[in-house]
Amino acid sequence: MSMHKLTVGDGYTYLTRNVAAGDAGLSGTDSLTAYYEQTGNPAGRWLGRGLDALGASGLPVGSVVTETAMAHVFRDGCDPIGRTPLGKPYRQIRPGDGRHAVAGYDLTFTAPKSVSVVWGLADESTRGKLYDAHRAALSSAMRFVEHSVIRTRVGAAGCRQVRTRGMIAAAFDHWDSRAGDPNLHTHVVIANKVQGPDGAWRSVDGRTMHAATVTVSQLYDALLADEVARRMGATWSSRDRGERRNPAYELDGVGEDLLTEFSTRSEQIDCAEHRWVQQFAERRGRAPSRVETTRARQHLTRETRPPKLVRALRELLADWANRARTLTGVEPVDLAARALTGTYGRPLRAADVGPEVRAVIVAQVIDDVSTRRSVWSTWNLGAAALRSSMTLRLASPEDRLALTNELVTLAGTACLRIDDPESARHRVGEESFTSLELLQAERTLLDAAETDIPIGIHPLAERIADRQLAELSDDQRDAAKAALLSTRSLDVLVGPAGSGKTTTLAALADAWRQIRGDVVGLAPSASAAATLSEALGARCETAAKWIYESVGDGAARRAVAYQRAMVALTDTEATYWDHSDANQRRNALVATQDQWRFRRGALVIVDEASMADTRTLAALVEQAAAVDAKVLLVGDHLQRGAVDAGGAFGMLARRGPTAELRTLWRFSHPWEARATLDLRHGDTAALDAYVQHERVSDGAHDDMLDDALAAAAESEALGRTVLLAAADRRTVSELNARTRAERIRVGTVRTTGITLSDGLTGGIGDRIVTRRNNRRLRTSDGFVRNGDLWQITAVLPDGGLRVQPINEPAGATVRLPATYVAEAVELGYATTTARSQGMTVDETHTVITAGMGREDLYVALSRGRHLNRLYVATDRPDADCLPSGDTATAREVLDRILATTHAETSATETWATHHPEAPQPPVPASSRQPAIPALRPQMAPRPSMPPPSPTTQGPVLDRW
């Protein structure tokens, strides 16, 4: 399920012309009634208990949605029949003022692709059963939304959230995607008008709607799986979609070939362009120019993205049957039957799920939420509980909700609630939880920042420091000297983008080796570690690799081997040679383990520490403290944070005291250096500077992609190092596909190739990026790393590739095996802003879309030395049924991004926010991790679940 906010103006137009008309894009003069008659699609229907509040002029649930009634509700905010205002009328939008009144919320419930495919290929009876299952799951999910999600706010400035008398909603069924593939889904558009307990009409609390979206989506998926299994005996299983995507839950018996066949969209534009290039060359006797190609592609993009063909369902069914028959050679109804051949088993009641199974699920829930974030809500627990219990088939919607409530209650009891339960501003589902383990990890970091290392400082340290750091700028010298002369176990160095952190660290490392001891560097990626190692002249690894080898699975395997060697040494029946061999193995294991230990007096530099999760930082600090080593965390808490539970580096930076670099050296234009600092703190004056210096382009989404591609290609042709980027993977994929098509046109890339892990094709001449470290694939500078760029020199018969580094055109080639290519190789012309953090290039060209955060924007505008340019899409890409008409100005898009932060707050700070006068909740000593053994390899245990919280109060997700 996805949710999209609809505005009074463009959003309402999208509702009437697209949602109500099956995404057909009707003109203002077309009739919805005529459309329904032509296609055979069902008309929309009214839903919700809020209809009862309309009185005699209301509509019964299930009645047909007419254009007139829809306009009254979603355009005017009035009674659909009597046109009586439902509270304050919607404020009309004034162009350019940036204030968009919300008319409603479009919740789109989409069946899994396997269900849509089976529905599209099955006989009429089976198709009806699947549709009924979808409708039943949808109805149950919407009853949950109406009872547990829909809220409004009352009191001064809306300080208190209250229940409502129900929602007013319109539901519209759609059969196919924009590309014409089977795509069973329903739009439920909830009006932004609800009646509170006092009878007054107010708006929906949108924050709760957004917070509950993932939980409602998981609930619909689970309910649909229950309904299909119960009605038709089908079985379900999880399918892996790659290491960077959540698994898909699909019907068994539907092959990947069918799912791929009915997921067409990406190749349409490229195929049309290839045909156009051939026709152009035949007519004019030459290849088209770049400008001609760009213009043609813009036209072809709009041409291949319909005006969607308005086709009757019977025509769609015939087309899908022919496609499936051609692909498989099997009759479509037989293909559908194969997917529904499961055995009918007795579904479970909630009470049938025993305490042992519940305990296992609760442990999975807590591991899920605590891995993803440092602070989680009841909605997070609900989504995790539904994911973890998805394999269980329940007997009824009531049983599914009852089990979910009980699992969430148990999980909440096992967590520590850190918000204030008595707060009048409390919102449903937004209770804040953490674990004692995470609180202890944060406490470990805070304690280390206040603890001195019991090692003296050389009496000539300050004089040596002055000599070693003389070449640095004043702020760099002060920061390096503060770390060098500090006696604390943990220090923090904050540096904005372009402030010369690497230069500072290199000088610090040289001075530390002269005065105090060894230097070890840790970084978030292997490629960053290699760069850091070159700068520091010291051993550098990824933080993940260090944890893996020092206390993780690598250490655990060595511990098992060590124990076996010890047993062999005590075997009285073994020969001298057996004992000698066991002794050698034992010594080798100890020597290997010792390579993954910090030395006394060492400086452990953790670069880009804002991207490291809290557990990793705490584990590193504990290891260093055990041997009297010092940790220096280096980074910028106002850039992107950790993927897993984070926020600790920001907590330390805000707590202070920290060393901070202030002067920027990267940018060739002084105004740009100043602008990045303003941008870093969310100051809108920074945007004025970029607009004034013509660094911002805006327009339609597809036009912005083409403009960014053209500008990046032109700069690369001039020999500049260019970064082409976007915040989301989908836009990056489009940029990669279009770049490849352009290179095929000019003849630098072969058309044929093999499918990569991103679903795109890679052929000879293409630039690719490896996305997984593989230390067995050796290279001239080490091994194949995550983030390395390569050029394909050969496509091998077994599906592998021969590649050479981009920065070494004459370098030795490396063979990438077929399995590695299929799982961890993508086209590398464009990248995400997350992956670009830490890079320095000549120019950046970044496509900006709604939904980005301030951290993404700051990273995007701080990578390039000489130019950083934005291409702002003022509309939304309109794949399938996402609205494309909800436009905004470039400044509105950028203002929203700048006002949106994705930075994670630590559990400690969250507690302090809700309990400003209370001390931090005590962490029992038993939850502390033991120190790492000095000799014997051993994995430090991690608590699987924190002790029960005494503050959780009963069920946290209401039933209907």
C-alpha cells in the first residue's frame, strides 16, 4: 500500500481524470459514465462510517460515486448531496504562495505481482475468487484505518488528538498498470473532512496517516495472503530481490519468467529511441546530433508513456493470455491453476499460536526494529510483527488483528518506553521505545568521552605537535592538536564538507606515531578505507570488517578452531607430530586474532563516523578502552547518517566539547563555500545564492533527466571528473539506462550484453560499479571493493565479465564471475547521493525530486570543486498510478527539502526531550558486554532481548 496526499487543485484534477478513470487521463470534457460503459470497469463506491454523519442528505455505503458528488467532497469540502460546508471550506490555492490545501489522502492497495498475474490469466470463476479476496482484505484493512488511524486534533493549536466519527472515502478499482500489465489494485481516497466527538468538522491528522502507512501496508499483505489461502488453498513464500531490497512475498507456482514478462516499463523508451535513430540515419545519411537526440528522446518519452489506452477488460485478458501462451507454451488457465494447487489446511486461530512461537516472533520483531533505528514507535512494532508473522495463515481478520495486537504488546513490554505516557500531545501509535542494549551502547560512548586513558603524554608533546602540524591552517592545527594532547578515551572531530579533514588526519597520524603509538584507520566502505590508508600511511579497514574479525563470526570460527587445537594438544594417545601440528594451528590462530586487536596507546580513527551505527561505535570504543587505546570519531553529523540504528555521533557532537574545522578549502568559488555552510544548517538564504548564480534548473521530470545527462556528458568530454547523481535508486536507474542508450547511439558501447543486478544490461564499453567486497577477487591494489568503478572489456560465455579499472585504462583486467555479476554489479554512470558522501569531484549534476531530505541536498551540493548543479523535477514521475499532475515550483520543492531532516535522534536525547528533569534510566550492569579476552579468540555475546520495561501500558494497537 502506498499513500499520496491530494491537494485541492491539481490533486483533485488527478482524482477525477485518473483515479476515477482508471488512470486513463480523461480530458475535462470526457464523461466518467461513458468511460465506465466503454471499459466495463466498475464505478467508484463510497465507503466509511463518516457517511452516516451527513444525515438525510448522505449516501449509503457502497453507493456509486458520481462526478458531481466527488467534486462537492474533494474539491469544495462540502456535503456530497446538499453541498452544505463540512466545517471550513477548502482554501483555494494561490499560485506561487507554496500553501497547498489538502483535499484528501489516496491510499493505493496493490496486490502482489503474482496475484495480479494469476488473476489476469485464470478462468472467470478463479478470477472472481481472487478479486473477492482482494476486496475482503481491503475492507478489513480500511476498517482498521478508520478505527485505529483516522484521528483529528482539538484544543489550542491542535494540541490534543481525538477519535472521529468515521471517514468519508471513495474507492476505485483498477485492473492494469500504465504499461498494460495485469495490476489489480484499488485507490481509496479519504476526504480530509472528519467529524470529531463534539460534532464539529475538522481535518484529518495527516502526521498519523503518514506514520501508519507501512503498518497498514503490511496488514493488507497479510490479510490478502490469509484470504487467498483460506479461499483457494494457495501457498506463499518469500522471494529474495537482492541485498538492498526487502524480500517479496509471492504465490508459489508463479515463475519469475511470468513476473518479469508482466512487469514491462523500462525498455519502452530505449526501444523507441533505437528505432528512431535507425530511421533518422536512413533518411539523412548521418547519425543524429546530441541536441537532436535529446529533443527526440523527450518527445519519445512522452509518446511511449500514454495517454493510456482505454481498453475493455476482455481485451486486456485476451492480450495477457496471448503473451503468457507465447512465453511458456502453456495455456494461461493451466498456468494459473499451477499457482493454486496448494493443500487446504486448517487456518490458525490467534489462540492456536503458542507461547514458544510467540516468543520467537517477538524476538524477531525486536531484532528488526532495533537494527533499523535507535528509537521506534508502536507503528514500527506493528509493521515488524506483521512481517515476522507473515508465514502464519490465520482463520479470520479478527484473528490476524488479535495476534498482531498481542505480539506488539509483548514486544512493547520487552522494550523500554522513553516518551511521556501522560503527555496531552500524545498521538496514537507514536509511543517511543528503545532497548536497554542501545541505551547502554550510547552510555558507553558518553562515558568514554569523559574517561581519561591511563597513559602519560610525552613531556615534549606540545613542541613536537607544533612542529609536525605547522603546515596546517589555524583551525586544522587546533583540531589536530586538541586530539593529540587530549587524555580522553574518546574524542570527536567535526568537519563540514570540504574542510580538509583528510589533510588534518594525515598530519595528526604522523604526529601521533612520533609521540604516542600506532595509528589504525576505519571507514564505512572498503574503497574509502583504501583512500584513508593512502592518506594516513597506516593500516585501514572497514568498521564492519574489523567487528567481524575481532568479535564477530570470524573470531567465533577461530575460537572453535582454537578449542579443537587445545583438545588435540591434550590427547594422550596422539603422536608427537599430531601435537606439533595442533600447537602450530593454535599459535597461528592466536597470531591471526592478534592482528584484529588494538595496541596500547594506539589512535583509532573512525572516518565518516556519522555513517556508523551506534552498536559498531560502542564495540570499537570498548575494544580500545580494554587496551588503553584512543578513539577519534571524525565526520559531519549534518550529512547523511547510518543505515542501521544510529544517531550516536550526532549526540556526541551536540553534547560537546568537540574539535571543529571551520575553513572550507574544496570550492573554487567563495560564494559556494559560504552557501554550503548555510545549507548545512537549513538556512534558506543558501538557496537564493544557488538561484542567483544560475545553478538551479527546473522542469518536467523527464526533461530534467535529459538535461542532467547532457550537461554531465559535455563536461566529461572536456576531461572533467563528473558525478551524476539522484537521491533515489529508481531515478539513478533511469539515468544509467539513458546514459547507456546514448553511448550505444554514438558507438562507444555494444548493444548486446548481459543482465546486471540492477536489471539493466551491461555490454562491452559500459561503465559498471561493483557493490560488494570480495577479497577473493584480487586486483593490483588489493581486491574488488564495493563502490569501485570499472569498464567492461569482454562479456564471457558463462555470464561473467572481464573488466579493468576506470582510472587505469591500461591496467590489468579482472574476471568477475557470473554469480557475482548477477548479484553485485550495476551500471555505474550515475549514483545515489548516499553513495557519493565522501567523494570529491570537479562537477556534480544532481536530479532533485520531492521526498529528499536536507542531508541529501547538502551532500549533493558539496561534492564538486568547481560546479554543483541541481535539476529540480517540478512534477512527479507517473509510473503506473502515481499522480503526475501535482506540480510545484522549483523553489517550493527545494524549500520543502531544506525543511525536512532525516537525521536520527539518539535514544538518550529522546529520553531527555520527554523527561527534561529526570535522569537517564539506569542500565543494569548485567547488560554490559564482557571485555574481549586477551588471548583466546572469542565472540563477545550480544543480548538478544532487553529486560521487560515497567512502563508499557497494555495493548498498543487498537482492534476494530
